[in-house]
Amino acid sequence: MVHWFPFPIAGIPKFTPTDVIDILVVAFLIYQFLLIIRGRRAAHVLVGLCILAAIYGVAVWAKLEVLRTILATLAPFTAIALIVMFQSELRRMLARLGRRPFLGISQLERREVTQEILLAITHLAQKKIGALIVVERKIGLRTFVESGVNLDAAISRDLLCAIFHPGGALHDGAVIIQGDRIASAACFLPLTTNPLLVAELGTRHRAALGITEESDCFSVIVSEETGRISIAAFGEIELDVEPDRVEQLLTGRLERRDLQMSTALAQNSAAVRQQSFDRS
């Protein structure tokens, strides 16, 4: 096997590609474990174990034989104690690894996310509660995520409905979804400056369209006046759609030419009726 350092320095072991992979895998598992226990009681238990390890080191250094003997006697049972104390965290970590592949979000997880969003917007539309949901794709939306309130929460119908509940602190603004998580709520988005649409669309719809003009994200809008659902993507907007149409957008089955065609039809219809689509 070819070593990365053909002329090793004295005292420093040779590193091979296998060693690097080994280190990266261990680091990844430790990172995932820390993400899971963050903010939980298990994190305090882990801190306590680190303190005991530090005390044992001090006992060895200071030659405190009684304390060292007690800690050394308890050490063999540490592995069993860790499994018992962290059983829920370990189970959650294994489920997370099995649920999320290394490249992006799994198809099963994507369907679950789509269903939760569909359930939420259907409920909001029936109750005529205004909402704006933005789904991030390849182009990151970190700037807009930081403009709102950070959540980093699992996507669920109940949470989305609670966020957009009238009178709530997070009601105004947009919810941004990254992967299978609600990254942020009450986010500020840029408004479209399209002169053909400024007079026809309300602020919520203009924001939904404006963000799709700057990135490749999807936007789903619910009007608080009419309860109608609209979608925006590729710098185009389609008004008054059914939940099935939203599902096509979120699952990637709606192409740009399809959205543009329906947009043109909607604009022509508005010109004939001479009324605005929405003032939400």
C-alpha cells in the first residue's frame, strides 16, 4: 500500500487512506451522537462521565490510591451503564442513520414530508388561514433562514398549523423547509418586481414568487381571504390549485413548462375578469 508520507518524520506514524477513512467514520458517528443528545438529559450524564474521567486522571497523577481504586473498580461496569442510560439515544441514532442516506433525503422520508405539508395546507385552506411555505432545493436559503426565528424542528401538520395560527408570534412571514426539517419561521422574503404582477398579487404571493426568482426553491401559498392554494416555482406562479397539484410540485413531477402554461392561462383569465387574485 502506498503511504501518503513516503519520508515519515520521526515519532509520527504513517497515515494511509484507510486511516483517514477510519478517522472520518468515527468522527461522523460521534457528531451524530452529539446532535441527538444535544439539549437532552443524556448530555448532562455525558458531562458527568467526563468529570469522573478527569477525577480519575487527577487521582492517578496525585497518587490518591483509595479514590483511584474505587473508580477503577467501577470502570468495568461503565459500558453496561452507558448502554442502559443511553438506550433511547442509541436507538434514535440508529433510526436516524437508517432513515437518512448519505446523499440527500430518502424517497420514503420525502413522501412523509410531502404528506405532512399537504395535510397542513389543506387544513389551513379550509379554515382560510394565510400561510407561506418555502421548500429549499439545491440553492441554499441561509440568508433568508437567518432573517426569521430558528426552529430546526421535525415537519408535522400540527406544527405548521400552529405556526400560522392567527395571532401567533410566527404567523407573519414564511416557513422555510430544509430537507426533512423546518429550519426557520417568520422569515422575510424578497418581493417580485414584475410589473405585470405587482398590481394583481398580494404581499404573500409576491414574496412567494420573489424567492423563486432568486433560487430554485418551491413556494406554497394559502390565501387568508379566499382559502385558495397557490404554488410558485421557476419564477412563475400558478393560482387556485388543488392539493394534488402541490404534491406534483413537491415530488418533482411538475415541470417548468407546465407551470408557465397554467400561469399564462391564469393571467389571461384575470385580465378578462379585471379583478385581483389575492390581497392577502
